[in-house]
Amino acid sequence: MFKFSNLSYDAQRRVIIILFSIVPVALLITFAYIPVANMFYYSFTDWNGFSDKEFVGFENYLTIFTDPEYFVVFKVSLYYFFATFVQMGLALYFATILSFNVRFKNFFKGVLFFPYLLNGVAIGFMFLFFFRPEGTLDTVLNALGLGELIQLWLGNPDIINISLAGTSIWRYMGFNFIIFLGAISSIPKDVYEAAEIDGANKWHQFRYIILPSIRRIIQLNLILAISGALSAFEIPYIMTAGANGSKTFVIQTVDIAFKYGKVGLGSAMAVVLMIIVIVVTLIQKKFFKED
């Protein structure tokens, strides 16, 4: 009869690692690798999600790359792309300020991180009321005597994506903030003390101590943020469903697959987006690679 105790220490260790790895690996294969493999298969078919699948080869991909309609929506991603730098700049600013001795800094940490804890659907509905005509934003502008600045924030195609990108900044800045704050907090206090003895002010400490120390974290957050800008979905879908020129590539993919019943074409679009995100990530990693 097999006894676990008869195994050597190394063998026992390997068995324990394998046993504890079975469940997460099985979940990863079931909910990640198999769906991705099916998505690749569906992308080569003409399928509406119900009837039999008809293999069409690269026809779906030819449709995507020959019809400008499917790529023109990427211009909407530019709003989220530029919002990424605003979001990271604000997060780094607040993380730096709150890494020093500031009154009520724990309170402000909670205030800044709290939006990231909220459900995306709740945030979408909350900002629908914020941007609606005679809503919160219009009321505040009127109270400040700036009523002439009032716009149809979600009805004007010229500014709708600015409004949505601004909502995304508020939604996700807390994540970057807490990552930056953790990285800055890991810098030894002795370094700051030595810098102060040498006459360095807060700006010098930020430029010559903080920035070089967290450069890797900034690069990582930038990669994640730009990838997120390319695949923006949650906020614009909940708030406008892609109306008035706010449709992103992901919203268009969902509409093609489920609204118009072209699952094969929608799968091909999802594959193209995944490849674009991977390529952009690799380019960024190559760009940030040290000698």
C-alpha cells in the first residue's frame, strides 16, 4: 500500500505542489485557455450562435481589414489613451504628496482609492446623473456663475468621449495611486534624511529619489493603462452603449456578435484586438528595456 510518508522530502514537496496546483490550473484551463481556443475556432466560421457552424477560413479577417468601418472606432481609443497620462500624472502627484507627512493623509488615501472599489455599473449610473441636463455638473456650474459653459455632456459628439474619458480617470486613478504609493513607501527613510541634510527640497527628492526608484512601477502601470485604453468597454457601454460617436472597438465587437448575430465575425474582431494589445505590450516592453 502506498504511503505518503515513505516518500523522500523532495518527492513529498513535489506531490504537495502538484496537488495544490491542480485546482487553479484546472480553473485556468476551463475559463481561460479553452474559451480562447474556441474563440480562435469560431473566428474561422460563419456562425450566428445557434445554427450549425460553416467554415469560411480567413473570410472574417478579410472583412475586418478591408472594411474601414471596423477600424475607424479605434480613434475613440485616443481619448482614453491621452486620459491615461492624465490619470497616471494625478495618481503619481497624490501618491508623492501623501508619502510625506501630511495631516489626515490616511483619510485622503481612502478618498482617492475608494472609487476603484465601487462597482463599474454603479459608477456608470452615478455619472449618468452627474452629466445629465440640469444634473449635478450643471447645478455646480450654475452655482459658480459658469452657466455659459453648460453643454450636452453625453449628447454632443464633440465632447462625449471627453466626458467618458474623464469618468474613466475618476474610476481607475485609485488603482494607479495605491500602486505608486506602495512603491514610494518602500523607499528607505534614511535616503530622504540624507537628502535633506544635503539641502534637497521636496522637488529634488521627487526628481532624484522617487522617480528613479519607482521607474519600473511607472512602466508597468503605463503598459496596463495603454492596454486598457485600447480595450475600453465598461464605462462607455454602461453610460451610452456606444451612441453619439462613443463606440469603442470592444463595444462594436459585442454588438456584432450578440446584437447582429455574427459570432464568427465578432470572434475574429476579438482575436484582432487581442493581437493588437499583445503587440503594443511587446513594443512598450522593448522600448523600456534597459541596456
